[in-house]
Amino acid sequence: MRLHRSGLHPGEDDRLGETPPFERVGLLHVRMAGEQGIEAAAGALWVALVFSGMLEKLPNLKIITHHLGAMAPFFDERIGYGMDQLGTRTSDEDYTVILKRMGRRPVDFFRMFYADTSVNGSKSATRCGLDFYGADHVLFGTDCPFDPEGGPLFIREVIKAIDGLRLKEDDRRKVYFGNAIRMLRLELPVPKAKASPKPRRAAKKAKKRK
């Protein structure tokens, strides 16, 4: 798991010893297993962050998760009802105290994260992520240049997926740039107002009066 400038990103780096052992074996090294494994690892990280208490102490902290939050949106009800029962099937330690400390459902903390649209142009995954996080918490992302064309394919497909959802114009603007502007506290340049033309007719009338 790596911390990018843009957010938290699941992944591996041989220099850091992060490549899972199963990816080093034979043909699996081409990441056929890794494409699933990194999403599972990302989901595990979100769980760790939620139950660490960090979001309770820092409720205004903004964390952008890549790949539309990995597995969380798809398993929203498993997270919801499953984690609501934390400690009820455990006998060696009382985990229910964690839920009492949190003060709200664990799944509500998952929805505090932000997520980018980097799901390779999957329309269904994009819809799923938007339904889970809401348009206010989704930012445009593409994973460029890591596609078969070196960048253009993912950009093209992600745009196609978003536009294909026929979002409300306000939500569409939020996803494409509005949320990023707000989070990064950017200011768009304001176009200069055009100078109003001089009233020619009034000038002619003034000459006639003289």
C-alpha cells in the first residue's frame, strides 16, 4: 500500500518488498492475481483506518481512495450489517466496546472517504461508487498512463462511463472538477468583463441639440 500525493493507492513495489509472494511464481507474475489482490488489500486498509479511531478524532480529514473505494461500495450491506454485529460472535475478547466508542455505524465512516473514478471505464462500477459515496465525494480519475494505449484509453473510457450515467448537470460538474476545486481550495480565473459599447445614438442627439 502506497501513499500517493493524490491519495491512498493499493499496489506493490519490489523496492519496498511489497510484491506478494504469489505474484512472484510463474505466470502469476503478470498480475492476473494481483489485480484482484490489490483491491482486497485496499479494502483491508479502509477497515483498519475506520476502526483505528482516526476518523473519530479527525472528522474533517479528507482521504481519497483510489478505484472508487475498491470493494467497499459493492459490499456495502456486508460492511453495514456485518460490522454492526462486531463482537457478537467473539468469546475471547469484547469487541462490542469498539462499536460503543465509535458512536455510529462503521459503514457511515466508510462513506466519509472520497474516491476517484479510476475503474477503467466500468459504467456499473462508477454507478455503484456514486451510489455509495454520493456525488460530493467522487473525483475524476483515470489511472493514466497505465492502459494498453499508454493513457488515452482509460481517459476516454472513464469519460464515456460518467457521461453514460446521465447525471444531473450539477453532480456531473462536481465529479469532473468541482469537488477537486473545493478540496484543493483552488480558484478558477474569472473572465474579464467586456467593456460596454459607447451609446452612439445618445452622442448624436447631443450634437443636434448644440
